[in-house]
Amino acid sequence: MSTMKYPAFTMPESNARPMSERCDSNLTRLLAADEFVVTGELGPPKGHDAEEVRKKARMLLGSVDAANVTDNQAAVVRMSSIAAGLIMMNEGVEPIIQMTCRDRNRLAMQADLLGAYALGIRNLLCLSGDHQSHGNHPGAKNVHDLDSMQFLRMVSDMREEGKFQCGEEISGGGLQLLVGGAANPFADPAEWRPYRLAKKGIAGADFVQTQLVYDMECFREYMKRVVDMGVAEQVKIIVGVGPLKSAGMAKFMRDRIPGMTVPDATIERMAGAVAGIDTEKKAERSAAWKAEGIKICIEQIQEMREIEGIAGVHIMAIEWEEAVKPIAEAAGLLPRPIMEV
């Protein structure tokens, strides 16, 4: 990060109720009790087979406090996050449904939130959404009626004031949702990312989940500024971690993913994991890479538990849900606590 001087900033005092009073989800209770939380991620299928969701949910059961259900991730059509979230709940895994600004205007957002709440879903992650040109319907029109900041504010007001965005009363009262957003500590301009995080807190975010973090040195500096600004006192920060599957994956993330920082030392370590293994032995090389990727992830989690201001980790084992339990177990995160209502 830069050595520039930053504008003075102090997080304004929040008018929100105490965390424990905002929502009755297990994730809310754990965050309110300052437990180090663990969240995971479940990608719904590109089809309608509920058993695919059940299978993934069973892999996460007992290893996470709640799991994100992605919303047409990478702008690819998948099963509804709300429907998949309900299936997860029936398997005993608490969902955090994602909802993007890309696919809905404010009417559809609020209608879907009413439906999700009626089904018992209590955790929400408000996102902009990946650009549709990267997905399987590149000709689709995005919506972006609201941006992610406005989305956060709308949902926060639906909870605290019991009103729709237009000002009309919600029949039955406000939606007692735990409201979250996303944060990328390293996206350009990196020097200003703590201020964007602060804006999300002011807009109403109870928590944020960060994008994947591999550069621990830069992340420590980011967190120091976030803590110094008072942001971590109001917004629970859950840090994204994930096991690398190969040296090639690490290089791709470093070179091709905007806002992603992967240190050269990490890439060299992944490359060294297959030293001496014949290139023709693909299965052995893959196993060695995956084992090293899991080891690096475990070490990062242990290091993050010592950083001030971090409320937990978000384990993103993309299409590799079976890796979550061994990571959580080896990092000393199991068994997960259950907070009684």
C-alpha cells in the first residue's frame, strides 16, 4: 500500500440497535457474542436437482455457522439463491442468501426479501453482481436500479423503520434481517478501500465478507487502518480465505483477477509442492497441490485469528466443499458453538 497521508476520518456513531436485537439468526447471535465465526459458500446447480444442493449442504454441516448461497455467480444462470437457501435450511445449514443489483430493480428486491423472510431466511448479502458479459448470457441487460450502497440502506431501513423504500409501511412490521456487504481490500485504488468499507457501515451493513486474501502483509496494514478509523467497532469483518488447487490457479488469480494480490512466495510454494513428481503423474501432482493449498489456508486462518478487528473467516472452497471441514478442523475452529435463542 502507499505511504500517502490519508484524510482524517472517524466513524460516526451508529443509531442501529445492538447487534443482538437486529436479528434472531444463529450467525447474528455468534457475532453479537464476539465469537470467531466461520462461514462457507454453496453454489447452486445449473439445473433443478435439489439433491445437488442437499449434498453440498451436508458437506458443510457442522463446519460452518452459516453458508452463502450465491446468486447467479459469475453471471451464469443457476437455481435461485432463495430456493437453494430453503433446501439448505432443511438440511440444517443456516443460509446467507446473496442478492445482486445486476438482476433486480427495487420492486423485485423487496418482493424477494418478503418471500425469503416468510420462508425463515434471516441473513442477506447485498452485492453489485459480476458483469453479465462474463456469463452465459452476455447479451442480457443489467438492471442496477440501485447500487450496493443504496441496497444496503434500503434493507436497513426496511428493518429499522418497517417501511418499503417508497415510505409505505410493511404489513406485519420490519424484516429483522442480518445485512451484509462485500469488501475487496486490494482493489484499485487500494489506499481508499478502508473508506469504502466505512461507507458500507454507514449505509447499514452489519457485517462484510472480504474477497479472498493471500497477501497477509498488505492485509495487516489494511486492517490497522480499518481499526484506527473505528470501522471494526460497527461492522463485523469476516475475511475471505480459500485453498489454492494448483500453482497455475495461483498465477491466474495474481495475473488475471482484478483486485487480487497473490505474493510470489505463495506461488513459489505451490510450485514447489510438486517438485520431484513426474509431470505425467497428474493425479499425484493434483493431490500434492491441493494438500499444500489447504495447508496454506490453515496457516492463514491461524494468523488471522491474531489480527485485531477480525470477526471470523469466510472459507471459499469454490466447487470443493469437501475441503471445508478438514480446513476448519485443522485450524482449530471445530466444534462450532451454537448460541441458544
